Amino acid sequence: MDTDDLLRRGLDWVARIAPYDLAAVFTLDEDSRLVVRAARGHLASQVARPSHRPGQLPDLA
């Protein structure tokens, strides 16, 4: 099992305890970009891009 799969499974387990519309795990790469490692929920497709600059995340409101 790779790290991203483990993160996705972890988010699935969290949903059993606390349902959510969006849960995501980001890492910061060497170019100061936030990289989506795992995303789950109804709104996950809105953040499931390869990377984002801090301050340029999509508005989910």
C-alpha cells in the first residue's frame, strides 16, 4: 500500500465518525505548492488538481 492510498483510507475512516462534504490532505512541495495527496467527499473533485499555490485554493463556499 502506498502513502496516498493510506491517506485516502484514513479519510474514509474519518467519514464514518464525522461525515463531511470535503476532506483533503495536502503536502507542501519544494516549489511552495500545495499538492493534494488525498481528497474525499462530494466536493473532492473541486480540489483534486495536481497542485495549488498557497492563497489560490478554490473557493468552496
